[in-house]
Amino acid sequence: MYFGENVQLTGLELADAELILENWNNLELRLYLGSSTPASLEEEQEWIRNTWKMRSSGKGLEFAIRTFDGGFLGTCGVVRINQINRSGLLGIAIHSKQFWGKGYGTDAMCTLLAISFQILNLNRLELEVHSFNDRAIKSYKKIGFNEIGKRRQEHWINGKYYDSIIMDILREEFQTKFGMVDLTLKTIWNFSKT
Ligand SMILES: CC(C)(COP(=O)(O)OP(=O)(O)OC[C@H]1O[C@@H](n2cnc3c(N)ncnc32)[C@H](O)[C@@H]1OP(=O)(O)O)[C@@H](O)C(=O)NCCC(=O)NCCS
């Protein structure tokens, strides 16, 4: 539905639950996301149904990240939308380790930001990331997120506490860097502006 450089963001279908389950119980993926309990097919189907309810209530929008030929890569979304302040909380996961570090996550996040600012008319977007998630932090800084603080020892992960880093980006910052985006066409992201 919405096109980035090499990914498209589309709605989630119940059939995606099986594609999610292909990697969702991989502990390495889940430790980056702050949860480490197994999930079942029924739970993933329920999660997808809940994303539809969230969408119709206007509180959030969750997408499947797919290649242009439809291959499932993961999910991303904006939740906790505040209609007065025009703010929201972002999340993203490329599920299969074989697709990490190939540009898909940065591409999907830029596309999600363009949707959030241009389609949903949001103004400020925030995310949180574990302090050890160097790949994610590098991607977010390249896009233009600012580190605005941390929650110390927020997460107990595999025997150790880790800080959460909080980052945000404003619409004016995104648009200064990337301009208005035509989400109906393949978009080439130009990261040269700082
Ligand atoms: C975080 C995530 C969305 C990033 O997407 P991605 O497609 O893997 O990342 P990209 O390739 O777009 O960008 C990663 C950047 O970090 C660099 N990088 C790759 N692996 C790295 C590593 N192990 N350590 C540090 N930097 C790394 C890349 O070179 C790239 O920088 P560049 O564009 O300047 O070359 C994805 O890795 C992911 O979903 N991981 C698992 C779940 C997760 O961590 N979700 C985020 C929770 S906040």
C-alpha cells in the first residue's frame, strides 16, 4: 500500500500469523524486543485481530513489512496515538536474522515516519531501544532521531539489567531532511542532509 525504497508497508492478514511464527520464537530476535516467552499461532492471530481493533479506534496502525514482490520481512507500527498532542510510539522488527543489516529496517522506518507525518498528521514520534542494540541505534540516528534520555536498568534481559534509550523525531526535522514523500511510488531516501 505504501512504498519505500525496497519495501512496502501493507495491512496485516490472519495468514501472516504463520509467517510471523517462522521467526518469532527465535530468542535472539525477541531479546532485542524485550520479551522472551514463547508465542503460539493462536496468540499471533489474536494479536493481528487486536491490531485491526486498534486501527479502527484510531489509537494505532500496525503494518506488515514486505518486499516489492510480497515476501514477508516483519512488522512495524505506530501505537499510543495521542489525538490532541499528535504524538505516537513507534516499533519495528525485521524478523529473520538473514535480513538484518541490509537496509530494510531503515527503509521501513522512513516509510512509517512519512505515513505518520503525512497521512496520520502526527507531529512527534518516539521510540525506545535497548542500549545494546547497536544496529537499531545506528539506523535511527541515520534517519534523524535524537537521543532524549534513558531509563536506567529498565530491562532485565538474560541475567543482566540494561538501560532503555529514548529517541524522538519531529515532523519538521523529518521533512527538512526528506521533504514531502510520494508514498504511491518507490521512494529513494537521501540521507546526505544531516
Ligand atoms: C533494528 C532493525 C529494525 C534495523 O533494521 P536493519 O534492516 O537490520 O538495519 P539497516 O541495514 O537498515 O541499518 C543498520 C545500520 O547499522 C549497521 N549495522 C549492521 N549491523 C550492525 C551491528 N551488528 N552493529 C552495529 N551496526 C550495525 C549497518 O551498517 C547500517 O548502517 P549504514 O546504513 O550506515 O551502513 C532490525 O535489525 C531488526 O528488526 N532487528 C531485530 C529487532 C529489533 O532490534 N527491533 C528494534 C527494537 S528497538
